[in-house]
Amino acid sequence: MSVVVALLAQLLHIGLMLLAAPLVVGLIRKVKARLLGRIGPPILQPWRDLARLARKQPVLAENASWVFSGAPAVAFTATLAAAALVPSFALGMTGAPLADLLVIAGLLTLARCALGLAGMDVGTAFGGIGSSREMMFAVFAEPALLLVIFTLSLLAGSTNLDAIAGALHDGALGLRVSLGLGLIAMLAIAIAENGRIPVDNPATHLELTMVHEAMVLEYSGRHLALIEAAAMLKLVVWLGLIACIFVPFAIAPAGAPATAWGLGLLGWVGKIGLLLLGLAGFETAIAKMRVFRVPEFLGIAVLFALLAVVFLFVSQGFA
Amino acid sequence: MIALLLPALAVVVTLLLALGLASVAAGPGRQGRLASRGSLLLCALGGLLAVVQLLSGAEASSLSLGIGLPGLPLHLALDGLSAAFMLLLMLTGAAAAAAALDDHGQYDSTAPFFPVFLGGMALTLLAADGFALVLGFEVMSLASFALVLTNHRDAEVRAAALLYIGMAGLGAMCLIPCMALLAVGADFTFAAMRTHPPEGWRALAVLVLVLVGAGSKAGLAPLHVWLPPAHAAAPGHVSALMSGAMTKIALYVLIRVLFDLCGPAQPMGWGAPLVLLGALGAVLGGLRANMEGDVKTVLASSTVEHIGLIAIGLGFALAARAADLPGLATLAFGGALLHALAHGMFKALLFLAAGATQHAAGTRRLDRLGGLIHGMPKTTALVLVGAAGLAALPPSAGFAGEWTLFQAVLAAPRLGGLGWQVLACVAAALMALAAALAASAAVRLIGVAYLGRPRTPRAAAATDPGQPMLAALAGLAGASLLVGLFPGAALRLLGPAVQQAVGTGVVGHVGWLTISPQADTAGYTAPALAVVLGLAGGLVYFIVRRWTVSGERRGPAWDCGFGDPPNWLPFGDPVTQYGGASFAQPLRRALATSLMQARETVDMPLPGETRPAHMKVRLRDPADQYLFALIGSWRSRVSHFADFMQFLTIRSTLAVMFCALLILMAAVAALEQL
Amino acid sequence: MIGELLTPAGLVAVVPLLAAIALGFVRSQAIGAWINIAAAAVAFGLACALPWHLGAAPLLLVDRLATHLAILTSFVGLTSAWFSRRYIQIEADAGRMLPLGVRQYHVLFQAFLGFMLLALLSNNLGVTWVAMEAATIAAVLVVGLPRTDQAVEASWKMFVLCGVGIALALFGTIVLYLAALPAMGSGWAAMSWSELAPKAAGFKAPLLNLAFVFLLVGYGTKAALAPLHAWMPDAHAEGPTPVSAVLSGSILNVALAVLLRVRGLMAGNAEALSPGLPMMGLGLLSLLLAAFSLWPRRDVKRFFAFSSVEQSGIAAFAFGIGGPAAMFAGMLHLTLHTLTKAAIFHCVGRASQMKGGQKFLHITGLIGSHRALGLTLAAGMVAVSGLPPFGLFSSEFLIVLATIRQVPWLAIPLGLGLVVSAWALMRRLITLCLGAPTSSPGPAPEVLDLLPAWLHLALVLVLGLAMPGFVLSWFRALAGGL
Amino acid sequence: MGGHLAFGTFSYDAAHLLGGGVLVLSFVLLYQRRLTAVINTYALQAVVLSAAAAWQAWVQDAPHLYLTAGITLAAKGIAIPLGMHRIVRQLQVNRSLESALGIFPSMAIGVGLVTLSILVVLPVTPQAQTLTREELALALSVVLMGLLMMITRRTAMTQVLGFMSLENGLILAAVSVAGMPLVVELSVAVLVLLAFAVFGVFFFRIRDRFDSLHLDNLDRVGGMHR
């Protein structure tokens, strides 16, 4: 029976992710516009964009290879798989045993590499700029992420996201300095990974400041739709990751009856809402930094994460 | 039947060595084919025997031969450890031999050394006494030295070979004393060594010697400097074998000495140098892989990186065994072994592909390749499989190995002691850095060399290699996919080796499908992940087919509205695409300026000038600069002194003689006064 | 006493000397060359019979050491005589050697060989010394034969240094006699190796030490131990190549044999200082100095001469360690090196003749231009740098083993020297045998020229990795007797 | 050999005197500045040596030592010096010899060498018969001084002379050792012979290749090709 429940939860979760991703992006844009005193596009605008792109026939460069047309699908698939593994409203979904943080990180890397290759495929300068810078950001983000994972695995005795969320949800571990430091690092990583201000500007149209946008410059039609959708999904994945790790409240524990899901869902919506409000505020408050300042930005994240681990060692309080 | 495995393998080794002579007898022109075909056959046979040995529980058997040192027979033995590495060796060997069949006669001159190379490695694995081990190791070095020199008309090749053989000599001169230190009296069989593990300064000396002797061969930093040039200089199938198998053989020697011969009673600290050097090498190799401008050098640098990762695993395994944490030890060692296997597969694949690419496009330089995917679609597809392993993307073999290694490092704080804990988290961060660097290097390699637009006519005209090479590539790709999809099964197959090295089997952690850090917790289930990816892929496919218009149109690249390339450039304007150096620029600015003293000198002509702009980049491997250059300068200083001693005038020479006499006399007089 | 000269042992030495005299009257080059070969062959055959005639006589001492080295020396003499037949012929055809010079060459070659063998086999310090002296003179003259400025300088240098050395050795001999006097009483016995050895315990230790110092310096000069080695590289570089082949083996071996005998006397005397330390010291010094001297070399033959210095240093080091294992290893190393180095010099000699110069820049890409010669030379260089599968690898393995067991810390300089020298040899292997070949005006070598080299290398291979039982027992007994 | 001691102190004094004379003469050799003078001194040393040998022959009543004395006198006392004088006249090399080391320092070193040899020998043989012991010390110092002369003097000629006075030391040692078999004479003969022969060969070779007998000319050739 519980198998069926878990499977149901998994399916609902995937559906939720697919639905929520564009909405989240739309919300952020709306809030940012409002903060800037504009009315801004309607919240459903991302949906419309996707639909419009899906209706358009893509134009490929003459020398584009199958890598170019295949990459968006790979990226979206990998991101979707990652999204399926990050719990939203309930723990103990079918995918829970798979939801290893390293695996999720790996899946996101897979998506990034696919797009990086795609950026190189047509052989234009902007694609190269985008790919190389994207890979560089990853080079600095990965150690920070791994150190955060280190902290969590020390606390929960496992790198399985479900187990970690469960352990934190029970509150047995209480409130810890390490977690705070880890949260800061995690936020910085999330900003970098999703190409938000100050690392990158998702809405820019000035080529030289573009990273992610430059990488996918050649794309159009359904390919672009997939890429956009993947980006939105990725943002939700990260928000969900932060939510279920650092704000582990109101999520339905494993094996809980389906009735607990409602609360979990509400909690999730609340957490995501708060996070994206914060993100919007942050993005409006701050300016984009030069590309070569990003390593410093992420380096600080690494330091915070390192501090988090060392604090754990000093306090000796890990499983 | 099991008892016959060792003799059978010994016969295989003998035949491999004999095959070298036979192919010499066959004479130029025919020796290449004979050597390759024979090696292929023998490697297949040997791999089969190794698998049987592993599946049969791998109880050790031994054998002694009539030849060897005067009056001392040569001892051979086969156990789990040697069988595991034998399997790896024979797989890569078979692939390399198959690829060598597609050689267009250019490897013919040194072909006889190929089976000898394989034989030397196999002998190292079967060795059961110090002499046999060093003998096999040196035969391996010498044969590979000859193979590296295949294109000896090229001065760079000669320089690389010289550095290589020098390091080989150093390795021998460290391994021989190492074996002598381990020997019990005049008896240097492994059986005797196990009964008397070294203690005190002897143990320390053994550790240092084996780290230098075997580590230099494995490409462990900071003695990795020889590796990139040598691998680049060798023909493709040889560098595949060197990188895929030979470095692992060196690791085998390291394991054999540190885990097996030195016994379990060694202090925890023994793991630390391996971890530190491994982390150093991982980062340095990964960074270099992003900086180098030559396909094979890139691959070789990434070999340095992966060897570093494996060394980290070995170090933690050693420490955990000393701290009596069997679970951690098993995990770390299993991870190291799994990653060694995975790396052997995909790195051999990539080197073979690099060889094919060089043959097809006439160059190894990234900045003269490009767009090969159009001319060599099959090769590119297979290279992508290998590169996925290089970048450790799930569910590739590389990811399985690194996942296990990461799990081991994450569990390492259980070793206790702030030192080890900090070491663990620093190692983890550096491993993550290295992994990300590897991913970036993989994207750079594929993106610049195989994607984009061809930068030279030759690159535009490149075509897929012949059937044997493609078969070899496909075989390796298939093997690495298998390892990636069923790491648990692979690790169980290698189980006897783990059992033998750290004393506890892998069964507690490793199911046929799942690898778990501890027996009870959730782990990494590669097949399930593959299923999830498949389902997601299916979903995407469905969405795309259902809700989007099909078909596509072709047009000129948008490129932000830049104009069409000038029509006097036949392949568009390849210079405007990102090349190797330009892709490396962000990392160069961010990391290499400090770690590798990267210096850029840009020569930008003024507006209106017609001369081209130039950018020169200077990079130096710190190990090269601070270790090897120093040693070289000292060597020449001493040589000058020796020369001075030799070319004195006759009178001065007499004076030297006179002084020697007087000193000896004075010494005798003094000694007698005492 | 004179009758002894007609025993096999005596004939081993006498035949070459008679041949030398005879050769003085032979005008024809060809006949001279064949007589040269024949005499060497007879000497070798007789030497091979010696193991069945072991024993000591007033004049001649046929013990295992002497027999072993006699066989070795006469064998190298034979192969080098064979090799020199064509070598000298080419030299003469090229006008680099006058007919008279050729005749002198043959005479001196046999004289050198004969005196070497006499020095090995004589049972009397004095006779050993005289034979050594005479052999040196012969060597000096033969080195001077090419009559170039460099050759004259080289032979002059060799004469001065070896003359002084031999003089000091004589002083050592006198002191040794003096030391033995109380135990032996005056007279012939006090100078006979076979008589001295058993009574060494009764010698006057202080005098024995003094004698050892002088004998070490004196015969050490002959053995080319640093810092007494300076004559050796020049002599090799300038003299005719076949002679370098014999020189690099025999003189070193004979001198080391004498030092070994003296070492035995010292070891037999309780109060005497231990002879090991100075021998190890000089050995290591030679090894290191030569190893580093190999790098800046530009002259091929001088290069290999330095490698001979290095190898002789290794052997001396091994003998200094002492104990049957080290002695075994040292003896093996000495033997194998003699064979290898002779093979190398044969290749180098033909190569330099063919290329018209003996600088490294004259000789490159041998494998490209002359495959057999190049491969043989490469194999020889691999062997001499102590890499498998050749025998010197085994002997060096054993030496390191003994070092670690008895004087572990000395393994560090030993290893350093071995690595540096092997590296230098490999460097030159690459330039000599690989790369683009230079033009070769001279006549190309034939199979017959390379036959000796192949024979030597085959022996080195077999003795190192698959030593036959009887040879093994011979070596064991030899090492045990030292 | 006890008999020799029984002979009384006079024999010892005389032998010692002669040995000392040889030593003193090597000092004189070091002191000489002109080639001819060096040759003459050498001849004188050889004569004294032969006297010492003869005395030893009489003391030890070992007739073969007379032979040694004779050979020494004939060859080294007369023949070689004459030959050398001729060479000097042929080559006009009778300049004052530039010495690598000043006269006084070389003398000082010579004294040091004598001290060293006495230090080495005397404690060595406390119970050896005093005669031998003294003589050995003297001979050793003569040997070392000959070597010193070879080192400190620049021309080939003086090197040869140094070498020969070194040999004088050897012979002094040989004759003063009681009852050494015939080998000694044999070796002496060989020594003288080879010395003369080889040097002759060399002089003429060197002569027709180099303008002077300066070794440094030879050395200069050597440096060029290594």
C-alpha cells in the first residue's frame, strides 16, 4: 500500500515541479518589477513564452550537429530527474533512496555540461564565452557545495537528501552555527548556479555581460523552450533544496498519511514564496558584478562552508 | 582447474615476451601485424583467466621458476589483488592491440616492444618476490620507453623519452632498496616479507621509497612531470596503455607494498602523505588539463588528476585500516579500485580516440582541430561516452568511482583527531574542485576539438578510423558503460582484491546493484538512476512530440547579428570561435595565475595596422619549476666540478694523488695512535 | 722453477709473450693479424683448462680468482684480437696507421695480454708487480701509437700517473714483505701469495696497514679508482679502440684482483685496520665522480671510459662491503661489465670508423642507418646502465641488497650514482642510436665484426638471468674463497 | 738477522748516515734552480744510494746487493745523467726552472713530509730492528719528496728527475730490508730500463711536436675535446 502512496506522492511532486517552475519565475519577475515601481508582466508570462516558443519552428545554424539539437533535451531531462529527487511536500517518495545529494549535484552538472557543449557546437564567439564562464563558475561552486554536503552528511550521517531532511525535520539536531554558515554558502551557490544577479543577469541583452544567455544564444523554437524550462526547473530545484534542508518544517514525514500532504504543500509554498521574495529583493538591491569578481564571491562561499565543517569538528557534535 | 590459472597466466606472460622476439624475427613490415594480433589474442586469453580467478573466489596460488637471479628462482603468485589488476591490464591491452591493427604501418618500427610491454606489466602483477617485481617493472619501463620513441625523428619525442627513462631509472633505484629493506636476510620472497613487516626507520624508508619509486611511475604529484610529455609523444595505442594500464600497475605496486607486504600494523599517519600528494596532484592535473593546448597532453594531465583521486582513496583506506575501521577502509579502497578500473576504461578509450584523431586530422593541437563531429561522427559519439566518464557525469563509470571515493572521504572524520578531520574536509573540497575542473576540461576538449567549425582543411577532411580502431573504441565504451551502470557488480567482481588489501570484504556495503557507504543506509543505485533518467527522457520526448511543432530550418549562425564570415575563408571564420586558449582564459585568470604562474602577453596592433594580433601565454607546472629545474641545475653544477677534476694539468692530477696518499697515511697514523 | 712456465698456467702467459716476439718479425699485416688471433685463441684455450689444474707453485698461483680473471681476460683478448683484425686493416687502408705501426700494434697487443695474464697468475708479489709494470708500458706505448698530439698527451699522462702509482705499489710491496718478515722469515716465501695468506694473522699489523695504504693508492691508480683515475679516460679516448676494449676490462680487473688479495691478508689479521672502508669510499667516489662526468661528455670513447671508471668503482665498493654475498655480487658485476664494455667498444670503434669521427655530433641515428650495429650498441648501453633483461641488472640488484643489509646508509650515494649514470647513458643512447642519421663515409660493419659483441651480450644475458649450475657453483666457490 | 745488530752500532750509524745523505740530497734537489744542477745533484744522490746499497750488502753479507749498487751507480749515477745533459744541450732548455711553488715553501713542505713519514713509520715498528725502521722512515720521506718534486716543478725533465729520485727512495727501502729475494734487483733493473726507454721515446715525440718540454703545452691540447 505504502508503495502506492509513495509512488503517488512522487508523481504529484513531479507534476507540482513542472507546474510551479514557470510560476516561480513569473512571480520573481513580478515582484522585481513592483519593487522597481513598474507593473511588470503577468505572472503567467513565462508559461506564455514557453507555449509561444513551442509553436515556433527552430532555426539551426548550418554547421550545427546533433549535439546542438540534443543538448536541450538532455539538459531538461537531467534537471527534471534532479527535480524529481528533491522532496517538496512529502518525504519518503519512491525516488527517496535515489535522492543522494551527490547524485543531484551530478545531474545538475550533466545538464550544465550538455549546454556547455551546445554553446561550443555552432562555433560562434558568444557561445564560447558563455560555456567557458559557466564552467568556471561551476569550478568554484562545486567545492562550496561539497563542503555544505560534508556538513550535512556529518550531521545526518548520510548524503541521502531524504534522510538529511528527515533528520533535520525531527529537530533532534537542533539549531547549529554550522547550519547557518552552510545556509549562507548554499544561497551564494544557488545564486551562481542559477545565473542570478549579481553573478549573471537572466534578463540581460548586452552580450558582453551574458553568461548563460550567451551560451544559448543560437537557440530558438522548441529547443529554446526546453532550455528555458530547464532553467526555471533548476531554480525551483535549488529553492526546494534550500527549503527542505534549512527550513525543514511542515514537510510530511516519510510514511505519513496522504492527509499530511496538504500541510506540507502549504508549507512548501510558503517557504518557496519567502525565498523568492528574498531573492527578488536581493536582486533589485544589488548590481551585477564583473565576471572575474565571481570567483571571489564563490570563494567566500567556500570559506563559509569550510567554517561550517570546522565548527562541527570543534563542537564534535556529529553522528 | 583453478590451480592451473597461474601456470596458464605465466605461459601467457612468457608468450607475450616471446612474441616480441618472434615479431622481430618476422622482420620490418610484417612485425607490426604479428605483434598486434598476437597481443590481442593473448590479452583476451589473459583477461578470461583473470575473470575466472576473480569469480572463483581467488584463493592465492604460487609458483617458482628456474630462472632469475643466480641461484635464486623467480617466484610468481596469483591472488585477488593481482587478478583484479590483471583484468584491467588485459582489457586495456586487448583494446590497444586491436587499435594497433589499424596502424597504417606507422607503428611497425617499434611494434615488437608492444607485447614485451604487456608482458612486463603482467610479470609485475604476477611477481611474488622482490626481484621479479622490479624485473617486470623495469621491463615495462624499458619497453614503453622504446615505444614512446616510435617517432624518434622528432626532437620533442626524444626529450620526452629522456625525461621518462630518467624517472624510470629513479623508480628502479627506489624500488630495489625498498625490496631490500623488506627482505628478511637474503630471502626477498613476499611470503617471507609478510612474516617480518618492517619497523622503525626501515618502515619509514620503505614508505618514502615506494612513494617515490612507484608513485613517480603512477604520476603521483609532484613527480608527475614526465607523464604529460611522454604520453603525448607516444603513439595513440601506447599512450592508451600507459595511461590506462601502466599507471595502475604502479598503483598496484604501491598497494602491494603498503597494504600487503608492510602488514596491517603500520601507524595511521601512513595514509596522510598519500592523501596530501593525491589532493595536490588532483588539483594540479585538473588545472593543467584546462590549460594545455594538445589533445593528448590534456588527457595525460587529467590522468594525473584521476591518479590523485585514487591516491586519496588509498590513503584513507590505509589510515582506516590502521584505525581499525573496516567499513571505512573497505569503502575507500573499493572506491579507489573502482575508480582505477573506470579510469582505465575511459582514459584508454580517449587516448585511442586521440590517436585516431591525430591520424585523421594530422595534428593534436586543439587550435588546429574543430568540427570533427561532422567528419568523424562515430568517433565523436564514442569520445562523448569517454568524456562523460572524465567529467564524472552520472551514470557514467567515472561518476560511480568518484561517488564512492567521495562517500569514503565524507565518512573519513570518523578516523578521529582534528588533524584527520580537517584533512578529510580539505581533501573533499579539493576533490570537488578537481572534479569540476575535469568537467570543464572535458567540455573544452570536446567543444574545441570535435564541435564548432574546422580550423584547418585537414580537420575538415577528417574521417572515421578503420574497423579495428572503431571496434576497440566501442568495446571500451561498452565496458565503461557497463562499469558505470553496474558499479556494484564490478566492485563485487573486484571484491577479492579489497578483501585481501584491507581484510574485510565488500559484501556488507555492495549489492549487485547498489553501493552504500554503510550497510544500512541508502546508497547509489546506478541502474535505478538510469531508469529515472530514461523515464524523464521519455516524458520530455512525449512533451516535445505532443506540444511542439516538429521539423527545423537551417540558416546561418545568428551570432548576435554579426555579419557572415568573409568568403575568402573557406571554413567560415574559424578564428572567431573560441579556441583552447580562449576557453581556458577564465580559469587561467582565476586560478592559473597563482598556481601555474600563467602570464599573458598581448600584442595588439593599432587600428589601421594590418599585422595580426598575438597573444602569448606562458604556463609553468610548479613541480617542474621548483623540483625538476632545481635538480637539473644542481646536476650540471656537480658535473662541472667533476669536469674540473678531470681536466686538471698532469701536475695537478699528481697533486691530487699525492694528497690522497697523504690523507690515507695520516688517517692510518691517527687510527694507530688511538 | 722455470719448468713451471711449461705447465698450462705458465703457457697461458708465455704463449702471448712468445707470440709478441714472433710478431716482431712478421712483415705482412694479414699474417700478423691471424697470428695475433691464433695466439689469443691458444691462450684462451689454455686458460679454459686451468680450472682442472688449480694449485699453487713457487712461481705460479692457479687459484679460482686468478683462473676466473685469466679466462675472462684471455676471452676478451681473443674477441678483441678478432675485432682488431678488420679494425686495424681499415685504419691502415685509410692511412691512419703505417705498416710499422701495425706491426708495433700486434707486438704490443700480445705483450700487453701476456703480461696481464702473468700478473694474474704469478704467485709472487714481485713478479706480479713486474708483470703489471711491463703491461703498463705496453699499454702506454700502444696508446701512443696513433701519434696524434692527443694520443701522445694521453700516453704521457698515463705513463706519469701509472708510473708513480706502480712505484708507490712497489713501496707497498716492500713494506708488506717487511710486515710479513717476522711471521714468514726472510726469503722467497715471504713474497708468495699462497704462503702469505694462511699466516696473515702473524703479520705486524701497523706495517700491514702502511703497506695497504701504498698498495691501495698504487694499484688503485691501475684500477682507475677516483681520484686516481685521470689517466683512464684519455687513454681510452685516444688509443686504438680494440685496446680500449681490453684495457677497460683487464687492467682494472687485474688491479682489483691484487687489491682483493691484499684485502684478504688484512682481513686475516686481527689487529689490522679493516680494509673495507677505504675501498668503499674510493669506490663510491669513483661512482659519483664518473656518473656526473658522463653528462658533459662530447667524445664517445671518453664517455664510455668514464662509465668504466664508474663500474670499477661499483665493483670496488662491493668488495669493500665484504662477505660472500657482496663478493659474489662484485665478482659477477666485474665479469659482466668486462664483457659488456668490450662489446660496446667494438660497436663504438666500428661506428666511429664508419662515421669518420668519435664525437657524439659525428655519430647519430645509427639504428636508422645501420640497424644491426645500432641495435647492438643500444643493447650494450642498456646493459651497462643496469637495466633488464641484462645481467648487470641482477648484479646491481645483489649489490644494493648487500648494501642495505650491511651498510644501509651508503645505499643513498650508491643509488644516486647509479641513477645519474644510467640517465646519462640513456641520454647518449638516444642521440647515438636514434634521430636523423649522419653521413657515414667509412666502410659499413659486417656481421663478422659484430659477432664478438653479440657473443658478449648473449653471455651477459645468460649469466645474469639464467646462470647455469656449474657456473653458479664456480662463482660461489670463488666468492667464498675471497 | 739478529746478526746484523750484533755487528754493532757502527754499521747502523754508517747505514743511517748514507740513508740520511740520500734524504739530504733530495732536499738539495728541491732547492736547485738550474736544470744541469738538478741533474748533477741527482747523479750524486744515485752515487750515495749505491754506496748505501753496497754498505748494506756488506752488512747483511748479501752479495746480490752489490749488484744493485753496481746497477744503480752505472745507470743512475752515470748513464742517465750523461744522457740528460745531452738532451739539455740538444734542446737548449737549460733555463732556470720556473717552479709552481716557491723554493722555501717547497722546502717547508718537504720538512713536513719527513715529519709525517717518521710519524707514520716509527710508532709502526717498535720491535722491528731499528736499522730497518730508521731506513724505512728515510726511504719513505725520499719517496714523498720525489713526488713533491714532480708536483712542484713545471718541466718534463724535472718531473722525470723527481720520478727517479722517488725510485731512489724505493731502492733505499728495498736494500735496507733484510733478505729480500732477487725480485728486487729484477724490479730495479726493469724500473731503470723502462724509465730511460720510455722517457727517451717521449722526449723525442714531445720534442718534435712541442717547442719546449712544458707539460702545460700538452695540457692545453687536452682541454679542447672532452
